[in-house]
Amino acid sequence: MDIDALLTHYFGTDDPDSIQPHQFALGKERLAIDFGIEREPGRRFALWTLMEVFGIAPTPADAFEEPDLRRAAEDYLSAAWKLDRDA
């Protein structure tokens, strides 16, 4: 999935810094709905990572029933935490 296309689709812009509060509220709702109905694992994970970037993602345990996806999400969070810590 293309991050710029996802940002534009959900928030109306590919520049996260320019998202207006009303755009964020609408995009957040649409993103949560799409995440909830998506069944293809790769697309579901991509939507979850976008939600995580904006701080609106459910925990991996709540988001993924599949052990492999749950582990991948936990690994993603661990790597993101290490990058943030080292920055």
C-alpha cells in the first residue's frame, strides 16, 4: 500500500502536518471502519500501522487474532520504540 495514497484517501492530503482537525476526525472514523471490515491480512496490517502512526491503533492483542500478525505488530511497536528512544 502506498502511504501517500492512504493519507490522501483518509485525510484528504498526503502531508500529515496539514491535516485539519475536522479532516482528522473524519479520516480517523473511516480508517477505523475500514480496519474493522478488512479481511486481507496484509491490507489489515497496513491500515493498523497507519492508525499506529496517528496514535489511534488498538493494541496488537486487540487488533489481531492471528498470532503471526499479532507478533508482527508487536515487533513493529518494539522497533518504533527503539527508533524513537535513539532519536
